[in-house]
Amino acid sequence: MAQQAFAIRYVAGYRSWAGAPYNCRYHAVAGMPIFRYRAFSADGRSETGSVEFSNESLAFASLTGQGLTVVELTEGPVSVGTPAARRGRHQKKIPLSAQADLAEQMALMLGSGMTLPQATRLLGEGAENQQIRRSFDRINRLVADGTDFPKALEGEAQAFSPLFVPLVEVSYASRNPVVILNSLSTFLRRQDNLRSEVGAALVYPAILLVGAAFMVIFLAIYLAPNLAPMFSSMGQEVPALIAAMVRFGELLAGYWFVFALLTGVLVGTLFLIWPRVSSRLRRFAFRMPKVGTVMATLSLARLSRTSALLLGSGLPLAVALRRTAELMPREPAGDSFTKAAQQLEGGGTASDIFVADSRLPQSFKEMFRYGETTNTLPLVLASVAASFESRAERQMQSLTRLIVPLVTLVVGGAVAAIVYLVMGAVLSVNDLGTL
């Protein structure tokens, strides 16, 4: 009965939601006061968020029961954009591989007859990942205090992949949760593999850049200062390159703390403004040749895969498309998914919106129209996602084969030029000494 009641509220929430923030539907259903809090966990981490209880005493008791030391608790509405809007906003992301293992273990437990709250409790007690253990411990405490399981799970959403919590919530009300959770596990593993491939492709260029930086520092601090006096002793002007490197070495040696401070300030500033910077870098990357092609392919693969998983979990097409756009807000084609959902709600067909979008490849448009016409979109979109993921992998391999020799050539050429100029100066000193 609890799962059936949740299913009714879940669908009703989507129908009345119409673009409202993801967690607002529970507030509308519960109708209880919202208490914002600031607290410290047992290991000293600061946490902010919000809870719903009938009075302040129950809210305080629930938070302290979770092992939190509450330093501030106030009643009032919470804006989704604020740090207190979602509990765990500052939580570190759980690795995708650990999330995939978690989804797979949940599927196994549910397949053996356990309920999702029971599986969550057991996984929280036996999890090797400390963050998973803390998150599930908080979920279990909230459930023990009477909070609905989906609502308790949503409080930890920031620690997981955007698709993890929605699909676990859907599986809670589904008749076939094992299939949904196994699909989620497969999706997360595929995402983790793609990230690993990108990271591996960048390792060699990064090593080259670090090695070049250390070589320049070595020349500036050790070699150049030993060469400069040789020119002065012979009454010759020190070459401009060696003089510049000597000056740079002196600055490093005499003001290293200033460089360290500036580096710390730069890193801290970058951390604070990273959301805006990353968005601009992402938009710039989409416009770059080769790189933009790979990113566009991966973006459409993610959108297709997410839509396929949501549709496969039993959500209506309009709801699945709208939710896909909201779970993937940074994807360029996400706005077309929102428009397609609006088109369906207005009595039209979603494929008309995608056909009119010039950013989408023709193969996606044709496959989506076919799936919508034959009512086989979950299978069609899963096939489309697999196709685009394979294409992106091939494109990344091609890009890697281009980037690695290019970076090697540029970095090696720069280092060779510096060494050539320095050695030229050394040889000129030897020529002077033989005169």
C-alpha cells in the first residue's frame, strides 16, 4: 500500500509540476512546515539543508538522531537555488563505479524478495565506501523517524549521479524494480568507462607538460645562473634568453612564497567561479573542430540513454522527455526535449520538434520518429544511445591519435628551442675562450 500511494503521488506530482524544482512535489503533498538547518556531522563536516516536520522539536530530534550537531534551525521556505535547498549540496560525489556496484547489489537484493528500504539498510551497514555508508545511514534514520523512503533518498541526491535517485525512486513504485536497477548499473558503468578513456587519453600530454615545466625551472634555477658569470668574466653581454632565465630563477628563489600564495588564490578563485567558467569552457569546446563533434555525440548519447531508461521504467513519454532535460541541464539539445514534452502535452507529436532541430543528426530524427510511430521508443532510444556511444568512442580514439603527437611536437619543439639557444650560448663561450 505504501508503494501504491507513492506511485499515485509520484505521477500526480509530475502532472502538476510543470517545470517546478524536482523536490517541490513532496513539499506540496506533505503540507508540513519546512525547517532550514546548519549542522556539523560527527567527523566535523559542515552540512546545510532542510527537513519537513510538524514542529521544531521533532525536526531537532530527527537531526540530532542522525548524529548531527545542530547550530541553527529556522522555519521558512527554501529556495532551490540556495545551499540549504537540498541536503548534502556540498557532498562529494560518489564514484560512478561505486554507484554502479550499489545499483547492482540493490537489484540482487530486490530480486531475492527484499523491499527497497530493507536493501538500503543492509547496504548502509555493509558498505565499504564511507560516503555511501553515511548517506544510507541518514536515509535509514529518516525512514525510522517516519519520513517516506523516496523523500529520504532525495535528501542525498547531490552525492549521486543525476539519474541515480530518480530511477531508484521509480523502482520503489515499479512492479519490476530489478530490471530498472540493472539498467541503471549498466548505464553508470558505461559512463565510468567513457570517463576513464578520456582521462587515460589526457595522461600522456599532461606528463609532457609537467616534464617541460620542470625542465624550464631547472634551467632557470641551476643552469642559467652558472652560465651568466662566464659571459661577464669575458666582458661579453649575457644573452637575452639566459638573462631572462636568471631573472626568472631569482624571482622563484626569492619570492617563492608569493608564487605559492598567488597559486593558492588562483585555485581558490577558480573553485568559487568554476560553475560559470566550466559552462563557458563547455560552450567553447562544443564549437571547436573535432572536440565539438565528440562532445555533441556524447551529449546526444546521454540524452538518448536517459530517456530510454526513464521510458523503460514506465514513465509517460512527455514526463520522460521533460525529466531528461531537467536531469541533463547542460546538454545543448536538452531544450528540444522540453519542447517535445510540451508538444505532446498539447496533442502533437514529439518527433516534429526533433525534426526541426538542425543540431540533431538525421539518424536520430528518423529513429525517434520510427519509435514514436511504432510505440517502441524505449528499445529504439537504447539502440540509438548504444550507436552514439560507440561512435563517440571511435571519435575519441581518433582525436587522441591526433592530440598526442601534436602535443608532443609542440612541447618537444619548445624545449628543444630553449636547449638549442642555451647550448648555442655555451658554445659561443667556448669559442671566445679559444681566441
